[in-house]
Amino acid sequence: MNNDTEREELQEGSAEYTEVVRIRREKLAALQAEGRDPFREVRYERTHHSTDITSNFEALENQTVSVAGRIMSKRDMGKASFCDLQDQEGRIQLYVKIDELGAEGYERFKKFDIGDIVGVTGFVFKTRRGEISIHVQEIKLLSKSLLPLPEKWHGLRDTDTRYRQRYVDLIVNPDVRDTFVKRSMAIREIRRFMDDRGYMEVETPVLNTVQGGATARPFVTHHNALDLDMYLRIATELHLKRLIVGGFEKVYEIGRIFRNEGMDTRHNPEFTTIELYEAYTDINGMMELTESLFRHLAIAVTGGTELPYGDKVIDMGKPFERLTMTEALRKYADIDFDKVETFEEAKALAEKYHIEVEPKHGKGDILSLLFEEFCEDKLVQPTFIISHPIEISPLAKKDPENPALTQRFELFMNGWEIANAFSELNDPIDQRERFENQMRLRALGDAEASEMDEDFLTALEYGMPPTGGCGIGVDRLVMMLTNSPSIRDVLLFPTMKPLD
């Protein structure tokens, strides 16, 4: 089969696809029979990547180089051929002549397929059309591709396959590779920013005996040796606060979190957060740090502070707006919740706006539900929402001026919550009461409510200094930095339902 026709889209399971696979396996068998099994190759010494050559042509012209990568196209012109070779950095053109390889070597090269991985040595030159290329003097097959690559993906029709076979997606879609390069850059810059501020990176357990640190449904597993059910962590908060008790004053952890909840464009059962805690500061310190970090990442990863996202532009350069939850409700829904004094009044307001109230809900829960319904999707530009009700903030300090509210903020962008922070509750007596209330909610059937964590309460009884803490959703942040419409676009291997 001609290599050019192989670049046509082949449907897996079709007669044409089956024929291509058969021919490739026959080629491999022939190579193995000749003692040329490519899978026996263990090493190839490279001198350059593709972009090293294209970016430094003047210095490398006529110099001998060695590169390695995947053949992405072949154009047979009789006694000469052109190929595109792709490595991690990009692509470069290869010029292969029968005069250079000899008749036997050139004939072997002509049997190479698109997708094969090769090592190449030759000298750098520019074609008559001005394209920087390598004049091949030696080419070696390093790995045989037994399945044909697709020419390209066709948008949403193949989205499911792209996520399931990310390895193919990365081969054929340069934009996808760029997204994950930027993700890596973002995480590297988060570490740089935190380290420069004197924070220490730490690691805390993934397996926990107590569910806590957030309101979320956990995954449950079983430890055979201890004969004990355990939870995959839903947050890193409570262990990091123990370290503040222990005397570390600035700590952070970038790690995987697991929540047994729904899946959509913003939610995956396992995801990445950074949680950070600093002694002797509060939510105002956390707001300054968070805003500075986001602005730093925008510049470091994208080169500027204006982030295109869909049909919007998110401006990281301006000071982030700050609104209380009731101010936001007044601004976007013309509802003055500050005038609501009793639970009965709040419940009547909820009924007016068709908000479902459950037995576990208090007045503050209703405020939160109204905010979610009428305000969240309006918060396009970066906005700190502060003064959350105590009912939904079991780990945050009370507002001294209004004990029904807490010193907490959530940062919203593009209508999404992307960060959550507190002046941390360090009163062990108050914390015990909050946990007891969470246990009452669990008894009412709330599987997301926290459990009583006696060891954490013991830590607080030894004394935790005034502390500010913040958690940031890394995946959503990367979505903003890369203009990615789904969380699955920024996870190399998102959770997928098995095909069978």
C-alpha cells in the first residue's frame, strides 16, 4: 500500500484498516527473519532535537547532526524521498537519496511506514524552497509502528477516542502537546513562586481513616492487613494544619485529590490541588498571595495578563474585585439578604425563587443556594467572594463582627470557583462544636459532611497560631491558562467509563 494513501482516515475494523495492519506485521516479520528486529534496539545517541536545528540553522549549516523521532509523512520521488520527522520539540524535514544510502539501504528505507520511529544522522542544509532539512547519510529503524496513525482528529466526533488514546492524540495534535507543556510550566512556576516566598513543600497521606478537610463524598477502600476501611483523601487540609501546630510556619502541597462525585467539563473524580498554610496571617494575606500568584502564572505561562477564554477575555492585570456573598446577591439578583433575620424568612425567600430547601439546611445554606443560583455564572472577571455563612464553612474562623459569617473567600473566574481560603479556625472548642454539627448532618443522610477527627482536635488543643490557608484547583487554573473547554483537555488520562 502506498504510504500517501495510508494518510487517509482509516476506520478501525474496516477492510482497508485490517489490510494495513496485516502488511505492517508482515514487514516486521521479514525484518526479524533478516536479523533486523527493531525492537532489539536499546539506545540511540542524539546530538540535537528538531527545534535546536531550525532555531540555529546558521551555526549548524553543513554540520553533521543526529536526531530521532517518528516519521509523520513520506513523499517518494523515485531515487529521492522527503520525510517529516517529529520529536518532542517539533518537526524537521529529512531528505533521503539512493546515492547516499545505496540501493539496498534505500530499498529498506522505502518500506518504512508513517509512525515508525527512526534514528537519523546527516548534515544540515536548506532546500531550494528554503526549508531547513537534514540530508540523511544514515537512517536506522528503532521501533516499528504496527497500527496506522490517523491523519487528524475530526473535532468532537472523536473526542472520546482522543481522551482514551491520549498517546495517539499527543502524536497527531501539536496543540494538545502544547497544553500539557503549559500545564507542566504552570506547576513549575507555582513551586517557584511558593519557594521564593519561603514556603516548604511537604507530602501528606493519601489514605485516611477519617473523612475530613472538605465537604465531599469520598472513595472508600479496604486495608487488608489492618482489616480497616479507609478513605482516599478529599483534601490535604487537616494534615497540613497539623504541621502548622508542629512549628512549620509556611507549608504547601501539590497533590492528587479524590472525590466520588459527578463528572462534567469541570469535574473529574481525581484532580490536582495546591493547598498552602501560613502562620500569623489571615484571609487578607491569602487574597494578596492568591492574586499575586495568578498574575505571576498568567505572565509566566502565556506572556501577558489577558487570558482569552472562549468568547471572553479574563483580565488578570486589574485588581481582583471583592464582594461579600450578600453584596453579590444584591448586585446580580436584586435580593437583599441582609434584611433576612430568621430561618423562616430565608425559607420563604427560597420558595419564592424555587430553591429546594432540605431538612439539613439552615439560614446560611439558603444564602449559599441563592448565591449559586443567581450569582456564580455572572462572576466572569476574577472576583473574591467573602463573608460566607458558618453553616457551609466548618473549618473557618467566625467573623468577630458577625458570628453567623466566617472569614472565608472563594475566588471565581469565568463563573467557576477556582480557589477557597480561610482565616483558619484554631479554637479547639469551637472546632469540636462544628464537627458535632457535621456529625448531625451525617445522621440526616449528608454523605459529604465531615467526620469527627479527634486527633486533629488534639493537635488544636496543643495550640495553633493564627493561620491563613488556601486551596486552589490546579486543573481549572490550567484550563484558564490554555483556553481549554473541558477539564479532560488538561488531564493526560481523564477518568473514562470502560468501553465494555
